[in-house]
Amino acid sequence: MSRSWQVRKRRPATPWWRRGVLAAVLLAVAFIPVPGGSAAGPQPVACQGRTCHPTVSAQRWTSLLPGVWAVGSGPTGTVPVSGQAYVAVGGGVAAVGNGLTLEAYGLRDGQPRWELTLTAFRPGSAIMSVRAWTGVVTVGVAAPASSGRTEVVIDSETGVELRRYPAALFGGTVAASTSATTVIGPASVTSYDNGTARCAGAGARTPASPGGPMAPPCTWPTRRGARCGVRPSPDCGSST
């Protein structure tokens, strides 16, 4: 009687290092996110509650500047290639002056409003101050060799020049509106009526026109060591 025998071949034992490689691959799949797919494990929870605030950029708008400018980093920032730029913000506009040119932009959207090049100044004159007020922008223009200064009043809506007034080199406009402008002169504080270019509260005088003769002063004379404000005081004399 014959018998049949079934022979089974014993599989060789898997080396330990192969098992280690397999375990490492499984762990990598489980914990390392696949590009383009969702990461395994707990997902970050969205910021919730009163203490959470979304990240908000401080930048409101950007607008191209005319002319040639150098873009830098740090405290230098963006500066004109030649000359010195002056910027003022107020009354709904942002005004940039460089040389004898002034540009205005809407403060909300950054859209250009107008551009004005100042004329009838001596060669070498340049803007040294820009200030923005409600309804007007005032620009201080320094004469060559710092020999004097002129304040130019400009309508902030239209860019039309309204008046020109004499000022101290480091004085200039201290208050302004569409109706009046107060300027620090070489030896006095002067208030002008923009409508007539006469001294505020004074009698009739010859008006000053844009590009023409300066308006005559209506002053509160200062005494040595006294500080004068817009209104007259015992130390500053009285309006004339």
C-alpha cells in the first residue's frame, strides 16, 4: 500500500531590517501630509471667540508717482532721484511735493486728483514744506540760497492756486482754510483773507493775485521773547 506525502516548503523568516523599513513607511504615510492632499491627524482649529482678530494689512492703496524715484528699504524708503520730497495728509487728500511740482491723491482710494507745477519763481526755488488742511493745501517755497520763503495756497479739490503770501524761512502756514490763511512771517503772525488777499479784519488793500505781487501784511507784531498765537494778546500787540 502506497502512501502519498505532501511536502510543504517553509518560508524563510523575514529579516528584522525589512520589518523596520515597512514600519517607517507606514508611519510616514500616516503623519506626513501628501502635497495637495489633506494632512492626517488633527487639523488646526480656526480662530474663534472675542480674542481672535483676523490679520489686517495696513496698506490701503498704492499709486504711481510721476518722475524718477529710488526704492529703498529701512529708514530711507522711497525717495526722488534728485531733490527732496515732502508729503502731507489731511482734508481727504494726500499731497506730494518735489521741486516745484505738487501732486494730490484721494485719501480713500489713492486716485490722482490733480498735478500742479508752480511758476513765476526764481530759478533754484524749490518746495520745502507741504501741509494739508480742510479745503486747501499750502506749500512753502524757498528762494535760492534760503533768501526767503513764499506760502502758496491751493484748492485741494481742483488744484487751482488761490493766493501767495510772504513767510519766514522756518515759519509758514499755521492755520488755513478756503476762507483764510494764517502765516508766520519774519517778525509777525499774519492773517489773510483768501477771498480778497486783504488782512483779516483790516481795511481795503491791494489784493495779491497768483504769480503777482505779495499781499500786504495784517500783523500782530511780536515782542522779543513773546510767543504769539493766532489771536492778539497784550504781549503780541493788536491787529492793524
